[in-house]
Amino acid sequence: MSIKPVLWLIVLLSFMQSLAQDTSSMLEWTCPIEKNNFRGLSALNSKSAWFSSDNGQVWYFHVDSGWRDCSPSNYPDRVIMWRDIHAYDENTALILSAGSPALILRTSNGGSTWEEVYRDDHPEIFFDAFDFYGGTGRAFSDALEKQIGLIETKDSGKTWNAWEDSKMALEVAEKQGGFAASGTCLRMLDEDLGYIVLGGEDALFKKIGQETSLSVSLPLDKGERTKGAFSIDFKNEDTLIAVGGDYRADSLSRNSVALSYDGGSTWRLASQWPQLQHSYWSCVSWEDLQIVLCSRFKTAVSKDNGKTWSLLEKGYYTFNKGWFAGQDGRIARFKASSGLGTR
């Protein structure tokens, strides 16, 4: 046997061993109603989290007590796609719909009842995500013409109003939008600054605040409605990461991960992570030393700021504070013994 095949065998065996170790670092559960595709996820702590699905359902899960169906009954004649969720505690949560009508609902009694706190009946309205920093939250929608829609709350989601500080900050290509794939294409840095990423004709990064307006083209896949930036996160105010690709398949994705070290003013492909390119990613999270990327195809995890990576064979739509949510009612969490974020 030549040396080259032997080297390939060693690499393959090493990868398989790493894969098995990564799988064992996860705990997984399945919703009693498996037809749920959970794209909305809001983790409270290492034992509990809220989940929202394309199938009109909302669930709360606790490691000790199990599943609790919190689905709203406000719209019995239609199935609402609840694409994003934000929870303050086990009783208080908000959910955001994708499609028309655009809806934000709020519960303060653990999902027993839900109050409609925002509604837009425009036939082409499509919200992609919302995010919160304390009691301040923003939600954005695809452009109906040449401006994305942006609404804001200052009272923990009880009331919502159009964001009026700078209309120029919202300008994009005609009918350009984001991807309601994981609830992470919008991130709030603080009570003022928010980051948004979009796709389609251009993969676009936007930084929006009362006195800040920045719009930068990203070096990610673009040019088709299935391509672009799907998720954004930050390690700190200077260090940002954006991920995406083509949601149809890994094989159609080329430039999937980009980094900025100056607060989003300039971006470059993460060439130091070639194993992450040529893949589609719907979600990214960067907290302390831990970076997590996931899609319905697979998951990548680094515990050391990207110096080394582990690939997991299972895929999920989204990730938040140690928890994953995915297809067919599947949720998962890192084991405490894994050394990965679970707080």
C-alpha cells in the first residue's frame, strides 16, 4: 500500500473518531408532535427553553418536567409560521410570524393565552427575525419596495412602532430581504445598535442605530434568491461573523463564512477556516471562546475561537445558549460535561 492511501485512511479514522466524540457530547429530545420544524428558539438556562415552529405551534421544554404545549389558539382557521421567539422567563414570551398577516404575539402566563401586540395585513409583508436587548427590541421585514421594514419596542414587546430615526439606513435593492431561517439575521448589540444581514441580489450587512448607518456588501454567495447572508453574530463590538451560502444544498454553496474586525466596516472571507466554506449555514453564534455554526445538514463547533473545529453529523436550524432546534421536533443541548456553553 502506498503512503498516500495510508495518510487518507488515518485522516478518515481521525475524523470519524472526532465525530463520535461530538455526538456523545449532546443530549437530544423529540417533541410529542414530531411534525414541528423548530426555527424559533429562546433558551432560558441549561434546563429550559422555548421553541416555535412552522406548524403554528409553540412549546416550552424543561429537562426535569418535559414538554408543555403553549401554542396560541388565536387563529383557528389558519396555520401560522412562527419563525422566531424571544422569552424573558418561563411565563413571558413573544413570537413573530413569517408571511401575511405579520403578527407578534405576547404571553405573560406561560402560553395559556396570547395577546396580539402587532399586526400588518399587507399581502406581501414578510418578517424575518426579531431580537432584544433588555426591554428594547426590533423586528425587520423584507423590502416591499426599496426599504426594509423596521419596527421597535421599548417596553419588552407590549407595544411596537415603526423605527423612524433614519429612513436612509433602511435602503436596499428593490424587494430585497433576509432569510427567516433561524431567527438570527438580526442581532442587537445594545439598546441602540442593531446588525442585519440580507441576501438575494447582494449579500448585505447593515448596522443601524440612531446616529449610525452603515451598509456593506459581504463576500458571501449572492445573485440568486436562494443565496446570501443568513445569520450574523459578534464576539464584541469590533469582531463580527456572518454566515450563509445557498440554502438548497451544501454543494451549491461556495463562500459561506465572512469576518469583520472593525465593527462591520470591512469584511473578508474566513480563509483560515476552509472546512467551513463550501457549506450552507443558517445560524452562527459566537460567545466567549465558543463558535457554533449549524444548518439542517450539519453542525460545526469550536471551543477555542476557531483554532480547531469539530463537525457533528446531525443538523439543526438554529442555536441559542447551548440549545439547538431542528426538523421533526428535534431539540438538543450540550452536556455540561462537554465543556461547551450550557448556561
